[in-house]
Amino acid sequence: MSGGLLATGCTDGAPRQAAPPTPRAGPVHVDPETPAPVETVVATHATVPPLSLRPRTVARLVSGELPEWRGRRVVAGPPRSPDQIGLIRLDQVGPTVNVARVGGRDPIRDDPRAVRLTIVGDLMLTRGVPDPVAALAPLRQRLARADLTVGNLESTLSTDGPAQQGGDSFGASPDLVPVLADAGFDAVSLANNHTGDYGSAALLATVEALAASSVRPFGAGADRRIAGRPAYLSAGGVTFALIGFNAIGETPRATRTTAGALSVRMPPRTGPLNRRDLEHVVNLVRRADARADAVVVLPHWGEQYTHRPEPVQREVARALVRAGADLVVGGHPHWVQGVDEVDGVPVLHSLGNFVFDMDFAPQTMEGVVLETTWWEGELKGLRLQPYRMDPGTFAPRLLRGTSAAGLLADVWAHSTGPFTG
């Protein structure tokens, strides 16, 4: 498993221990007319947007000339609260901090070693979505700029079979495949409760249509072995293994002889936690960890229409991280949920809807794009980009200012450890 975060925090609901006092930054002898040494960066807390600084300001912060800056105390080491600015070594940077841009350059994202992986939430481009191309258009360039982009596709690409969920059966056609590719998607998870909406034949047709394209499917297939096969994607010399599993049901559970989704039975929808299911996925993560530089797990889990994850999700997340997961990104609740940290690994319980015809509540019309930056398989940075879908077209558009801050406040209010706002 790659890397680790600089700060640790409680992720399982237990009371957090008070952190020891953080020392103020001591003086470092730096010429204030030159940029700070490349190994020293200025960082804010994960819940605070990154600063944009001049080289002279950075030099004054590092030298100790500015013990406070714009109401925030300057400390040595990572900032442990939103009211601190931290001075840390570049090699210690992890996703619990936001590194300041200096002279217009981001030391993490603009480094030649940087590989950008973007993940979006629940993606449903049929039923009430009138034009899939138009729905993806506002963020198309942003998704395409990432080295790799991944989403959770909540529909079939075939209606060759009886609808299994009535009006909540989501069936499209293979014509969506080039739409997804043109929007920048490199892979999609099929491990969700709608991949089986038109039966096994349609599920297999969906897998085959994607497998014949540049958009890699994972999380479902003709049997449990195929459904559990990771999608391996490489960019910038880094190989990612993507594994998805469904905990919601409705889509059949893949077995040794029958088609379906890789599944883990667990609350709130599919009974008590099935230890055999979880151990099977844990073993898949272990094997993928031995082959890939980074393992990303996308569970479809939790209760709908709430900001709060189920307690069992944290238990499952701990098992995934122990097995080698470097990032866990959940879906299904249709609302944004919080971020936890498990042994240095971020766990995002839900990114919300990305494109979905759910206009009955404000929370179902908004979400966050997860943008991550990796150096040689180590997760160095994590950014959440808030958006809201347009009424009628369901096209997501990025939010700014107080609208963005309000949406992110829902995320941080339900986060734990170093991601607590």
C-alpha cells in the first residue's frame, strides 16, 4: 500500500483525543527576497481552500518573520485546525492538507511526477435526462484534463429483458459509450443496484459494450471471478487497480456460476455484515495491492438521503485499508457525506449525484468532484470541487463562493479526524 498521511485522526466514531500543542514555526534563515526552499511548503487544513501566495510572503512565513498571517497562526508541521497555517517538508505532504500555490504554481499538482485521478459520483444518463451530451458538457473539459477519470454508471446499456424495478429501472443503449469516452471517462464501476435492471442478458451486454471501448468496466460480470477482476489503469508510470462492490442488492450477486455484481451483504439493505463476502473482497484488494502502485475501492453502500454513513461502513473501510486500499470512495446515498481517515487513507462515504434526474430535493441536485494527485503511487493531494445540477438538463456546474462553501460545510460537518471542519 502506498504512502500515508501526515496527521492521524479517529474514523470509527470513538471520541477523539485532544491533540498536543502544536509548536509555533521557528525561524529558518531564508533571504526574504528569494522563494522558500523547495523542500518547505505552506499548507492549510484540509477544510480550508489552498492559499495563493507570493514567493516573498512564503519566505517571510518560513523565516518566522510572520508568526501569524491573516488571522491564522503559523505552526511547524501540519495544520491541525482551520485556524492554523503549517510549514512542512514537501516529502511529508498528504491529503489532509492543502498546499499553497506560490507565484501561480502548485508544488504538488504542477510537479512533473504528478498523476491526477478524478472520481465522480452516481452517473445516470437516461430516464429524465434529456440529453446526455449536454448534461456532461459543462464539466467535460475538466474531466478530460485529468490523467484518469472514473465514475459509477447507474444504468444498463441494454434493455434486452424485462424491467426488474418498474419505473426505477434505468436502461440506456450502447450509444452512451462514446458519450462517456468523449467526456473523459476511462473506467466506470458497474457494482451498483441498477446494473441488473433488465436482467442478466442486459448486464452482460453492458459489460461487453464497455469492454470493447476505451472505457473500462469493473464490478460486474458473468461470474464472481470476472465481477471481482480489477480494472488496471496506468498513467504517468503509476498503475491503479480499481475494485467496486455493491452492498445495496437489487442487482443479483455474482456467484461462481451466475452473472451479477461483486457484492458484500451488509446493513442497511442486505442484512447483517456477511464476513465471507467481505473476506472475498479483502482478498481481491490484497492481490491487487501486490500488482498495482495504488488500489482504489468504490463501494456502493449506505442509506439514501442522509449525510450520515452507516456505522458498519467504517468497519468495512478499516478492513479494506488493512488489506491495502489507498483510497475508498463510496456511492449510493445521493447526498454528499463526510470524509474519514483510516491509517492514513481517506475514506469518502459519498460524493453525491453527478448526473441524475432527482430534482425533488436540493441535496440530490448537488455533489462534489473528487480530484486526487499521486506521486509514484502515493496520494499527495485531495480536492473536492462542489457543483449543482441545472434544473431540467441535470448538467452539473461548479459552484463558487458562499454556495461552494455551504455545500462543503455539509461534508466537513460529517467528517472525522483530520477532515473535521
